[in-house]
Amino acid sequence: MKIIFAGTPDFAVPTLQMLLDSEHEICAVYTQPDRPSGRGRQLTPPPIKTLALQADIEVYQPANFKSDEELALLASFDADLMIVVAYGMILPQTVLDIPRLACLNVHASLLPRWRGAAPIQRAVIAGDKATGVTIMQVVLKLDAGDMLLKETCLIGSQQTASELHDELANLGGIGLAKVLGNYQQITEQAQSQDEALVTYAPKLEKAEAQLDWTQSADELARKIRGLNAWPVAQTVYQDKTLRIWQAQALDAETNEAAGTIINREAKQLDVATGKGVLRLLEVQLPGKKRMRSIDFLNANQLTGIVLG
């Protein structure tokens, strides 16, 4: 089949690579415009653009699809399908009507749970035991199209959102390959989503990074895993921001006030919470590299310190 691919970040790369390795024809790749990145704020191409150019595929980066010229260009490819994976733009109906067969999306959750921008992180933060990817038909309403196929995976008890992201990215390509390999039969068996089961996954905000030590150790541990690798959970240590990359909830109780560092003698960076004890495993001070908690303990005097 002739396919237009629309995607932007690393999550979309395995799916595009699967299509490039298949018998299907990629007639065009659409991605977001280059954005400033890094300390130098230099314009940086999205990962999908880099992969497409390496494969000698034409890349298009429109700001939107409001102009007749952009719609005419899209229609000129005479594509059977448009595949959308984390494109970063809500497509208007005028675009959805262009492919001959359909516009399909690879979404990183088991729909209808976690529609929206941050399904991977929200699943980890919520403590879900399993998640996956859903291949669905794209409709105008956000992530509400009929479901064609699901691929499921368990969420490890210590798995970060970053690690889960990579696993689901690979599952996306696997799931889409199954759909394309038996397209007619799978589309005939498409299932609508139960609106009563819908939950939403709003995009992450930097303000969410600040930890509230009155929460339970379990809640805090899930949040730390869910915010890894962005925006990364943080707390205040002696008027400085302490980023927390990894932590583990302990089966222990304490009478110390929430946020108090305890167990200094045991060379463990344990913190009292609203319920239970949280063991910090990897932390980072401003301008420093990430470090193991024991190295942080050896370099800092922590007796009586309360994190904020």
C-alpha cells in the first residue's frame, strides 16, 4: 500500500522503521518543524525527519493544514493510508478524508484508558499493572476512533516511564505490522470504544515535578518513575533543587515528620513520608551529574535535614 507517515519524536521511530523495512511504499513523511534544542538553542530536526532523510524519503513540515496548497499537496500523493504516530498536531477532517482507505493511529495505551498526550506517564503514576498500544482509526474527536488491535505489556514494579516508552514504541511497530498484514479482516472487526471507561492523560507540566512529602511512599515512588525522564521529580534540599531520578517505597513506618531524612547511619537515603518510607536511589544537584544516593550521603551532611 501507499502510505503517508506522520510522526515526530523517538516514539514514532520504530514504527516508521518497520514500514521502511516492509513491502509498503512510503510516499511522504510529515513531521513537526525543527525546534531549538540544547544549551545553544540550535534548530534540531525531529528524530523522524532524520530517519526519513536517511532513507531518501521526502519530508514535509507544515505548521498546519489550513491552506488549500497544503491539502492539495497531501492529496497529490494518492495514498491508501495515512499512519499517525505521536505527530503532535490534531488533524482536521479535511486531512482525515484524503487517504483512500483510512487514517490510522498508534496510541500508547489500552484505549479507552488514557486518551491524550501523556498516556505512558499517567499509567505509571496511577499504578497501572499493565498497558500497551492500540492501533485505531483516527476521527476528529481526540483518541476516540474505533480500535483495530491492541498489544499489551506488563508494567514492572520499578519500571520508569522512560523505559516503558521504549518498550511501547517497539510494540507500536509490531501491532501496526499485524494490522497491515491482514487489513481487510481486522478493519471489519473494529471495535468502538466504551465512553463510560474513558480516562484522560493530560500532558505533563513542569509544576508537577515538585514532590509533596505528605503523600504516601507508594504514591511518591510511582510519581518519580512516571516523571523519569521528563520533567524529573524534585524537592528542595537546603534551598537547592534536588532532582530525584529513582526511588523505592519501603515496607517500613516512621514517626518522623514528612520529608525528614532518616537512617543516616545505615548509609541509605531514606525519607519519611505521609505514609511509609521512601528510599532515594539516584539524585542530582544543580550543575552536577546524577549520582547514587550513597555518593550523595558521603558528600553532604544530612543530619536533621527536612526536604521541602
